[in-house]
Amino acid sequence: MRAQSGDWLVIEAGDLSRHTRRGRIEQVRSADGSPPYLVRWLDNGRTVLVFPGPDAHVRTAAEVEWTDAAVAARCAAVQAEIGRRYRG
């Protein structure tokens, strides 16, 4: 696993009792981009030193932006369809 500051660390949910976590990598402690990373989590705003496990992966800021835009577009399309079907 390699990262740079500004990338995002994503930890996938292993089961229904956990949710996927995403945090912005604020600092990479090694020259080659390997862990540990200083990460600011989106869900609670805390910044912590993370040694990612096998359920984690790194996404670039561009990848996260593209994914978020695709999700937003899909949600808007679903909302529009719901509105269309139940208006009349």
C-alpha cells in the first residue's frame, strides 16, 4: 500500500455491524508512501495515526471525487424518478 498526503484511506465494512470508514490522509510518515498514515476521519473529525489492515485501501482525491459525483448523480436520478411516479 502506497499513499501521499491528500489521498483517502478507505476501510471496508466487514459485516453489518460496522460501516465503511473514509478518512483523508493528512501526512505520510515514510518516504516511499507506506504506512503509517496520519488520517482525519470523516465520521468524527478526529486525526489519528493509522496502520491499515487488509480491509483498507487507498484512493486518490480524483478517484474519490469521481465516485462521489457518480453517487450524487445516481441519487438525483432516483429521486427524480420517485417524484415523477408519485406526482400524479
